[in-house]
Amino acid sequence: MAIKKGMWPGIILTFVLALAAKLLVQFIPQLGAEALAMLIGIVLGNTIFNDSKWSLGIKWAEKFPIEIGIALLGLTVTLATIETLGWSGVIFILLQMTLTIIFVMWLGGRIFKVSPEAAMLMGAGNAVCGSSAIASVAPAIGATDDQRRTSVATVSIMGVILLLVLPFLGPNLLHHDNLLVGALIGGTVQSVGQVVGTAALVNPTVVTYATLFKMLRVILLSVVVVALSNHAHKLQNATTATPQSGFKFKAPWFVTTFVILMLLGSVMTLPTLLTGTAKSISGFFGVVNLAGIGLNLKWTTIKAAGGKFFGYGLVIIIFQVALALLLIYTLMH
């Protein structure tokens, strides 16, 4: 996405906050630069920098640098790394996604009484990749703008809750096994940026594993869109063309680049300087991402989700984490 003139103040603010967090972490190493950036961002974003003139740039800084960071992570991963996930890792993701969508749609219809469209959006957002999945599914099922916005707000807030909880819960419950903690984070946290941010609060190895598990979820987005649009078609008893007609899935550029760079590193030995630089840039962009998440999390966003959707989202993430732990202990432990 091109940077527009009005974005610069927010972009500069986010990067300066990330740099400040990197400097301050020398004095508070227990928290880590990522956590510091997010916590300071939440405070500043709701006080001094609450003006709308900052928002466009902050949103850009939250989303796009981390995509570059994820793409560069491909230089630090090889097919041998993916092999460590094993078939059990793939089955874990398939079951985690499928059961999450089924549960979310059942919960929305039977307990929280939300519309079928809103339930499908929440299912896709939680099972796949947050707002990106919601944006992809919304037109395919005929969801309204209000349904889309409410779902995005709820899923984003739940992602922040997981970001705060999982770095402490995961290592303690999974005996500090980096692969398993990566599976928990990569299999539950919603957006790609939040997955990297959450994993970064543990350690760099968990970032690698969590990113791999997350990539499996993103790759399956097209399957989820087609499945939910078919379901919407059945609910509507439409006599015209099915909602998914004309839908073409295009993998996000950073997923494609990640795969290309990973394959490159698998067939040839890359210079240590190159892989080390890629890891450093990716790590810093992870701090920028969390600074942006903090600055962008407004109290008004939390209010916009509403009490019903907040409760709905909370039950969903509790179910997701419990299901992930059960599957990890059953399939991978």
C-alpha cells in the first residue's frame, strides 16, 4: 500500500515508539521491547496521540512493515524446518480450524443469537487470519458493513487479549517446548501480525514455528471462503448463481514471498550476513507492529464491539485455546 501524505505523522510516531522501546528494554529486560512498545502505545494512543490525524499512519505502520518482516523470515526457514512440524502439525491445524468454525457458528446461532452472516465472519476471523479473512468472506456471503466492522473490532480485541495471555500461559503449560508453544500461538491467534507479536514475547525460535503454523492457516483461506459461501447459499435458498461464483483466491504477497525465499534457502546455502540481517529487520518490524497495535487499540473500538459480541469473542478464544491444548497434547506431545 502506497504511503499517502497524511500518513507520515502516524508512521513516524509508530517507528519512534518502536525505537524508544528498543532503547528502554536495556533498563527493563524482563518485559522485552515488544511488550514495552505495546503497553506504552496503549497509554499514548488513548491520551496524547488520540487525535484522528495519527490514525491513518498508525494503521499503515501496524500492518505493512510486519508483512515485510514475515516475508524476510522465509530466509531463515528451510524445508527441513517445516519437516519438524510433521503430519501431526498439519492435522492439528486442520482440526483446529474446522472445529473452531463449527463451534463459533453453533455458539453464535444458539447461544448469542447473532445473525448467520456475523457468525460466519467470526468463524473465519478466528479460524484463519483475523480482519483479512473477514474482508475476504464478507462479500462472498453477502454480509453488511456493520456486521463486518463489528466482527473485525471483536476479533482484533480478542487477538490483543491472546497476545497478552499466551506468552505466559503457553510456555508454562507446554513445558517451554518451542515447537508446541509455536503451535499454540500459530494455531489460535487471529491476525498474522499478532501471531508474530505474540511469539516474539516468548523467543525468536517460537516466532519461526508460530509463523509456519500460521502460514498453513492463511493458505487454507480460499477453502474457508468457498465453504462458507456455499453454506450461505444454502441458508438463503438462492435460485441464482452461488455466492462464490467468480471468486478467485490470491495468496497475500508476503505469503508467496515467504515460500519463495524459504525454497531458495532450502536448495542453496545463504550467507550468514543475509540471514542474520533478515532476522534483525524482521525482529524490529515485529516491535513496530506491536507499537502500532498498542497505539491503535482505542477504548472506542472496545465499546464498538458491544457487550454481546465481547462475550461472544471471549468464549470463542477460551474454546480455541482449550481445543488447541487438547489437540497438541493428543497429537504432538
